Amino acid sequence: MKILLVVNTSKEEACRCADRANQVLSQSGAICIRCAADTLAHQVAAIQDCDIVVTVGGDGTLLHAAAWAARWDKPVLGVNVGRVGFLATVEETELEQLARLAKGSYVLDRRLMLHAQISGEHAYQNDALNDVVISKGIGANTIRFEVYCDDILVNSYRGDGVILATPTGSTAYSLSAGGPILDAEIRGILVTPICAHSLNTPPMVFSADRNIRIVTSEYGTVGGAYLSADGRDSIALSPKDEIQIGVSTKSLSLVSFCRADQFQAIDKKLKGR
């Protein structure tokens, strides 16, 4: 088995943890190739050639690697040396569990991803495992945005923005904005307003078969509004830009040692912090 170790080299502890992970995997018979997370764009051959991608860092490192792994349908396992590490399967104190990879003693948890697309002058498209966020810029006033489902106006808000999350991302930014936790096996799109200036703005969950369209309007030029996918990019939006959100043709397989990993993570990593 070939393992690509993707390491957040900006963290000294992650580098030390990667050394120990490399040792455990090698002793188990795996072949390890190691690279820094910020060089993944230059590691296409290594990603294509590996069997599993193992990230060493926090959720940000895993999300960054996921964007590349999903292109070639490579499973990802996260080793957490960050704070919460909600997406990680293994904590840095549990590295001996990595030996199970070489033995094939694991399951793959297929996770839905979103696809965001902007047409016109600011043409853009990207995929996200956690969420696509449309938010006001620093110093900007609130923005108004309309949410359409299959071309039917569902709601109109004024506030700081809106989060479009996958079930996987329902425990991330959306949760802190008041959204519900969704079972990761549900196929749905969660829409959660950010600091909406209304009492009638509940989060909504749409079927994965729906096409969601967000239209931004009524905000000044100072700061403006921006779009990001899994925290990547920061695409400036113009009033009346239309953002199409749907389920991506790509998905990501997270390596798991237990079918109830998501609920164990909620109990251990969210409730106690």
C-alpha cells in the first residue's frame, strides 16, 4: 500500500507527529511518500499513484488535501494535531491505529461535496467538502441576498451573509451560525443565514437533487461581498451576481474505523469544548 503523507509544515508538532506516523506505517509494510500541504499543487503524480492520503495537521489541512484527493477519488484519513480536528479519524495520541491501513481494517465513508459556480464577468467554479460561504467584506454594511430553489424564490435576507453547507460541514461554520447538525449520510444542502436582521430566518435543508441559486444585491462598494469554498479563495462579488450551488459530481471518501465516527466526534470533540 502506498500512503501519501500530507503535512502542515507550519506546525512543528505536526512535523514531529508525521515522523512518528511514517514510522508506524512503514513498520506495518506501507510505502510512505511525504510532502508539505502547501506543495500539493506540484504533487499530482504522487496523489495519482497513492492508495490513501493521510493528512497531519488540523481540519484545514484535511480540507486542503480533500480538494486534490477528490479529483482522483483517493480516500483521505486525517491525523489531528490541531484544536478540534472534527474531520480527523486519528488523534496524535492514537498513531498506532494507522497500522490498520496496511491491513485493510477500515471502512470508507463517502461524503457529498458541493459545486459552486458563478457565471459572467466573475466566472468561477469550485467544489467544497464543508461549505460555500457568501459574506460581507470587512467594514461593509449588511448585504441582501435572495435564495432560489429550482428557480422559485424561497426567502430573502439582509445580514452578514449565508452559508451553504454539506452534512459534513453542518458541524462547522454553519453550526456556530445556528444551523442544525445533519447526519453525514444524508444527501442534502443546508442553507444557514449569518446574523440575519430578521426573526423569520430559519436554516433550511434542501434535497441534494435541488438546484440552489443565491443572488446578491444592495450593498455598497466598500468591502463588498465575497465567496469562498472551504475557506479557499476570496472571490469578490458584484451586486446581482448569481451563484449556482448544487451537488458536485465529485465526492470524498473519508477513512473511518467505525461507522459511528461522526457521532463519536460530536460527543468527544464538540460537547467538551
